[in-house]
Amino acid sequence: DQQVKQNSPSLSVQEGRISILNCDYTNSMFDYFLWYKKYPAEGPTFLISISSIKDKNEDGRFTVFLNKSAKHLSLHIVPSQPGDSAVYFCAASRRALTFGSGTRLQVQP
Amino acid sequence: DTEVTQTPKHLVMGMTNKKSLKCEQHMGHRAMYWYKQKAKKPPELMFVYSYEKLSINESVPSRFSPECPNSSLLNLHLHALQPEDSALYLCASRAGGPYNEQFFGPGTRLTVL
């Protein structure tokens, strides 16, 4: 039973445009949500997080939105850059992190 | 120092070998984690140590044996592994409190022949 789902395995965006990555979860006990970026053969790198008591958190080009009633969160990257090309994992926290299956983002120059 | 280091980077072992993976952090974090990641899959939690005590074991087979000798070090001892145990093994650490992000090491790529 996947408690954290990323239904889009891949996303391709033009440089300078907005990238929107989506994530859904089923467990209402999750109280903290995170986005990680991962390159092949490397560990995940933390990007941005949001507590369940908030609905938006912004850090530079990255914004995370949380819709608790829909059990949905999204990561917006504006503007997208070629260096953003990687696999993005959504994770939800209770005792430890539960990861989604990842979305591969390709930013075309 | 905001880094989690893992050694070795790559490990090839036979099914009868005994080997160990090592993880180190000097950020003063008191929670440390082992995750396993298979190709094209998300990381899956194996073990959690909190204040040097094992707090979570996600029903991991006994051929994987974690050890936390001190607050900076985390080991994963491997014995009699199977080829299906081949994966990227990731270590992570987290500062105290429930909301802090986990910092991941680069991982050890393990191949079991």
C-alpha cells in the first residue's frame, strides 16, 4: 500500500518556464512533508519542506503548496533551469520518511 | 561540517562474505537512519537509531545487523547476503525535534554475487 504517491514518472519543461511536481498521500497522520532532489548514484539532497500546519512555504525559486483536505502537495520551480534536471522525491514524515516513487524532471535549454 | 559520509562507495561481495558499511556525521545529530534503494524505486527505511539506541527496525532480515558505536557513527554489518540484496544503501541523520530534514550521505552501491 503506497502511502505517498507521485503519479507522474516524468516531466519535461522548457528552460525559464514553471515546473510543477505533484504528490498525493493517504495517511492523515503525516505531519511534515519534504521534497528531495536526487542524481543517479548519489544520496537525496534536501530542497524544501512544509509543516502540516502551513499551506505554503517558499525558498528562492522553490515553493511547496500543501492542501491538507485533498491530501495533496506540489512543488513549483520558477524559473526552471537545466541544472534542475534530476529525479524529485516527495517524502512524508511521521516516525521516519516515507518516499514517493519519484518524478524525473527534464528541463530543456 | 554539514556532511554525512559513507564508506565504501562501492562494494562487491559473495554470499558467504562478511562486510560492513560505515556512516559518519559530525553535525551533532542524534537520529541516524539506514535506507535501501533499488533501481528506479524510492528509498525504503530499514533502521532508525535515536540517541544511539535502535528505535525502529522495519522487519529487516537478520543478515543485516546495524550498530551505533557512538553518536557520530553508524555501521551496517552484512553477512550471508543474497543477490537480491544488491542495492544502494543510504545513511541519513537528523537533528533533534520532529520537523528537521534528514541529511543523506552519498550511499554505498552494494553488489552481491
